[in-house]
Amino acid sequence: MPQYLYQLSYTSESMAAQIKNPQDRLKTAALPVLEAVGGKLLGGGFSFGEYDVALLVEAPDDEAIAAVAAAVAAGGAVRSGKTTKLLSGDQWVSALKKAASVAAAYRPSK
């Protein structure tokens, strides 16, 4: 299954609600949403800075993770989200091998 890095920033209202009722949102929010699309939470954690939480997830396809992102955004608890599709090591090596032929065809403007 494809893997994705999913990063979220909470709204101030969501953060205030979590302070009033602390809980591990990876378990209470992320797991059920990912399971609803046939996905899996591989790992994740909470941070500070631009994003408040980062998740490493598996999802059946791009449409499934897009559905998760749309549902979470519509819920109103996040002010921003970023989804990044990740390549496996084998996929990365394959891309590097293909890059040689692409580089030969590419003509940068000068």
C-alpha cells in the first residue's frame, strides 16, 4: 500500500478543547478515520512549530487519503494540512534510473 506523510495544524479552538480534555488524538481520531478507508497508522507524533501532529500512514490509494484529508478539513478542527506521498526505496531507485533519460531530454531555458 502507498505511504503518506500527513501533517496537521490545529485551530486555536481545537487546541483549547484538547487542553480541557487531554487525549491521544492519534488513537481517538486518526485510527478510526484511517480504518474507514482501509488505511493504517504506521506511526506519528505531536510536535510544535508549523505543524502540531505528523502521521505516517498507509492508504489503499491517493483517493482514499484525499478523502481522509477532505473529511478532516471539513470537521473544522484543523487550520491547515499537508499530505505528501512517499516513495519506497525501490521506487526511489527506479525514479533515479529514469531520471537519466529525462535529463537527456530536458533543455533548460538560458
